[in-house]
Amino acid sequence: MTQNLLHLLNRLVPYPQEWLENTKHKQNGHPTPPPIAALECNSWEDLVSTWKDAMYWTDALDITLSSMMAVVASTKLQGDQVWLRIIGRAGTAKTTLCEAFSANTEYTFSMSVQRGFHSGDSRGGDNSLFSRMADKTVIINEGDTLLTSPTCGQTLSEMRDLWSGQTRAVYRNGVSYEYHGLKTTFIIAGTSTLRRLNRSAAGDRFLDCIISDGDCVTKERQLVTDVLANSLSSMMTESNGELASREDPRLMLAKQKTAGYINYIRHNVSVLMQRLAANPAGIPPTFVKNCEAMGLLVANMRTRPTGGDEDKTEKELHIRLSKQLAKAALCTTLVMGKATVDSEVMRRMAHVAEDTSYGNSFEVVKALFGKAMDVRSLAVAIRKSEEITRKTLATLLELDIVRTDQSQAASGAQGRGKTVYRLSVQAQTLLTHLRRLLKEPTAATSK
Amino acid sequence: MPKIDKEVPSVLRPFLFHGLDLRWEDVPEAVATCCFCDRESKLFVNKQTGQWNCRVCGVHGNAITFIRSLFEYSSIDHIVLEEVALERKVSPEVLQRWGFCQSAIDHEFLLPGFSLTSTEPRLDNLYRWTKAKGGKRRLYGTATMDATLFGMHLWDPAKPDVYICEGPWDAMALEDALSKHKWMEDGELHRTIDPEKSLLASCNIIAVPGCETFRDEWLPWLRGKNVSLLYDNDYPRKNRNNATVPPAGTYGMKKTGAKLHHAANSVKVLWWGDEGYDPQLPDGTDTRDMLTKHDTEPAAPAE
């Protein structure tokens, strides 16, 4: 037996590299390119500098990358889950970032076609995606298609179910399957149509990150020029199907390092979290207050009128949002390799809170900051019709975010003064808080 | 293996697969003799949900809990164990360690399979080692249940090396061999009787049910391990279109290795030759064959 065992052990050889390169998963007879292999990357600065080499890098992209990485890091942590929506116009590198994250197949699960997560009880077996999604971040990089999918409602209700970590499918043939303790986070990227994922459709589970909205025209032009210049060389190279020739090598490297950094973060998240908790200066005393303020602001801003005249506008409780923002902030700290939740981390969180608050209500609140305005001038300021402005103001009045006042009639004018709107003291304080966080020194990066 | 009618509701298939004398037609609930207390017509199975319970001994649950209870109630006769061990060329102790037993229902041989949650392995399948058409015994997983790993109940997270075999028999033979050998300082392989010093002390041995089966959820358990894949020496075959299908064992190692590449610390494969198979060895030669061939060599004295 000794010789046989020796003979067997001698036959063991390292996994041949060429096997890895030639592995093609045949689907419908069409070979798909090999997966992107992760490259070791243990430093946030290294990762960001690789991205800067690969494409025009803006502060919004930097914040998006750190937020996405924070979502991945938070996947197995206890407490409310952090789900992220990435919203940007076409061509703002949403898909590129999502592809980079999808390159790590161990900790992310990329979905392009959404037909729900439960499989149905075909052939008596359960082939649902939950077991494949467990402990991973699900990346849906064309989220717009989710909204046009005929099974959109079903997918979203299953997502809502997943939030609690348990889901069950009961089929009409009497078969049922239950899943408990699922830890799955979601990143959905898409254009602004994604905002139609409103409260009743799982939208309130997500924090938002907006790429490139608000960039000035000069920057936009610069972006286009740079992207075009960078892509010229790759336009002239034909792909032979191999990994190296698939796309711009710099972009490929950035994707590989992103996959490698995900490995690093997921392996070390517990250790890094313990280190942060053990550091007396790790979490500043103002942290909880800041997160609560941001949560409260977002909860107020996301409130939409609930319909009929008798309905009272329902505001979501801000506790979940505050918890999500706090968890995201802690994870962003780890992701950025920081020892403390510093002002830069909070600035990023304030951006996320601002992006999540996006909407008419927030536009009105921003316009009214430190001012009193009547409906007409407010409508002009936020570039909406007077009707929409009035409806928004009605909701904000109901939520005590704005209050009305009478302006004094101009000298010589007859009749009453005009009704003007101001922010309530609480709203004024919350917005001041957010602005202060946003104004912290930036690490804005560009090529 | 009990033949299951295609018309049977799928929730009843696991019970019938394990030989329960289930009567399900023209009755509101399927009924059988309880295999745990032997009371006739006392075990009821809901035809819609698959929930079952015994009205006498009170054991109840779903299909998974049924196979877990069945495994718990099953045992094996010592003489039968010796016979099987002799036939399979593995030691009876190893067979027992791997949970090999005879069904409490019809005395067919059973082997437990484990699925992996994030915290612990769970018995989620019970394989029957039963005679197939040609009279040769084969392992069949419980109807409607997912493929699972063998040997995960013996898993020790502290061990750095993992051997993954194609099928539990290979894994048992390998465990038998590794538990009796150790490396000497001069790089020689010697026999030992001390399991603490044997090669087994630093490795886990598990088995996949087939060379093409490897589920993504098993990956986290293999993170950072030195994994060796020991699949069979299969010859290439022709499919129905007369196209050549690559050697199944090597193809399986290639696919599994690609998945493990990012998770494991290192991946090794059993090299059967440049073409993916060794024509000098018979088709289907496996780890157990390799370890037990010409097993007439005089055993070196154990140290």
C-alpha cells in the first residue's frame, strides 16, 4: 500500500495554468470568455490609483466605488443590511464599476435577467438562486430592465422578503421551501428611471449614489475628450477572445484589482471591525448624532403623498435609515483603510444621504434654505410648475418641514401680504448639519 | 432501488425512495407503517406539503427531517460491515466513521451526504448504495434532493490540506491509506500506527457525488486550504452525435479547479497524462484502484 500511496501522491501536480486560461463555459454552444482573475490588492490608495489610470476619475466615482465596496464589506455583518442604487446618466461608468465587482464571483453574484429568485418547483427540486446568493452581494447592472420586466413585481416582492433574511416559496402543488438566515446585499445600477422603485416596491430599502449629476459642462467636455483619447488605441486592437485582449489593459487591471480588493475586505472585515472598535478614537462622539440627523433628513425627504384626500402622508421612521447610514459609514472607514470614522468618511455619507434624498421635496428644501419664498418664485427656483411646487409644499407642510408666513405688503400696495414659505427650525438645523458635513475637506480626485 | 411511479406527487418521492410502504392513492393523507416504532398505518404524510408524523411515537417533520431520523434510527450489523469492508477494500472502522449503515426500513445500505451552511455541515441527503440494472451496486441520492458532499461531518477546520475525491469509496480508501502513513525527515513515506503522526492528521478528506458536481456554496469552506482533486482516469467517449467528449474525470478537475483557483491557497490535480487520461490504466481507474492494486506487497513494519 505504501508504494501505491506514494505513486498516487506523486501523480498530484499543481493545477495547470493553461487549464485556467482555456476554461470556457459553453452555453448554447457559444464559448464565453474566461472569467477575470482577481489580482491581489490590499490598499485603497492602490485601487483608486489604478482606476485613475484606467479612466477619468471624478469625486462622484470615488464615492460610488467606496460605497459599493462598503456594501460588499457589510454583507455578513449583523444589523440592517445596506443596499445601494447607483444612478447615473448613460455612459457614466456605472456598468464598468458593476462589471469590476462582478469579476469576483466568490463574493458577488451578477444578475442580468431578472425573473425572480425562486425557481418554481420544477421536477420536484428547488433550483432557486438563494443558495447561490447567500453571503454574497447581488449586482444588477442594468437595473432599468428590471422595471420593464413582466416579473418586476414578483422580483421586488422577493427582494423585500430577502431583507429580513428569510424567504419561503409555497407552490400550488403543495411543495414549499424555506430559507433562513440569508445574508445578501444588493447593488442595482441604472438611469434615473430606477427612482420609480418607490416605497411600495422595495425602494425604501436602498441608499442612493448618483454619478456625475451636477458636473459642470467643462468637466463633461473634458470627460468626453479623455475617454475618447484613451479608447483610440483599444479601438485599433482586435480581441482574440483572450483575457488580455478583451479590453483596455488598464481597465482590465482595475477590474482585477477591484476583485482582489473585495477578497481582501471580505477576508479581513471582522479583524478590521474589531480594530476599529478597539480604537478609543475610532468612532467620534458625534458619529451617532450625525447618522441620526442624516437618517431623519432622508426620511423626511423621501416621504411622498400617499394618495387620496383623506389619507395622511406617512413618513417612514428614520431609525432604519440611520442604522443603514451608520453601518455604511463604518464599512466605508474599513474600505478606505482608515483607523477612525473621520470627516472624509462622513462627507461621503453626507453625499449618499443627499443623493438618497433626491426629489422635489429636497429641491424645495434646498431652495428655501435660509430664505422665505412665495410659490411662484420657488417654482422658478426649482424649475418646476407651480402646481407641482404647491403639491410638494403641501406635503412638506404636513410633515412640519416648512411653515408659512405672511410677507408684508409692499409700501403703497393694497390688500394682504403674500404667503411665503420658510423651513421649520428642525429642517433648517438638519440641512445645516448636512451642509457642514458636505463641506468637510474633499479628497476629490481627477486625472 | 424501489421504482417510483412517475405519477407520485413529488413530495412523497423521498419516502418511497427509501422504501417506505406508502399508500397514497384514494386516501386524504398518504399512510405507511412507521419505520421508527413499527406500528402499522400510523405514519401519515401530507400529500400537499410533505409534512409527516407518526400518530404513535410522535416523530414528525418534513422530507429532510425524515431522512435525518431514518439515518439516526439506522445501524449496521458487524458481520455485514466486515463483508462490505472486504469487498470495498476499506477498513470497517473507516466505513463506520463515514456513517455507512443499513436502512431501518429495508436494510439497504445508506451513506449520509452533507450540505454546507455558513456555520456547519447539515445532513441534507441520504444516499442508497443499491443494485442498479446490471446487478452492480451504485450510489443514488434521495429523490428530489440536492447533491451533497460526503465526509463533511468529519471536517476539522484547523487542518490545512483537503483531498477531494470522486465518490465516497475513493475517499474512504484514501483515508485508510493516509491514516497509516507518515512522511519521514528524509522524505520517505513510512507506515505508522499513530494517527496523530499520520498524514491524516493534517488533512480533511471529502468526496463529491460526481466529477461534474461542484456547488459554489462549498467554496467558502475551502478558502485558504491546499486542495487536491483526485478524480478518475476516464477515457474520452463519443456522444450520440459521434463527437468526442473529453475525459470526464480530468474535465471535472479542470472545472472544479477553475472555481477553486480564487478561493483555495493552492490547487493540485491528479495528473493522468497529457491527453487527460492514462491509456496504460483501464478506463475508470480511480483512487481506490490505485491504492489497492497489487495489494500483495509485504507490509513494512509500522513504526
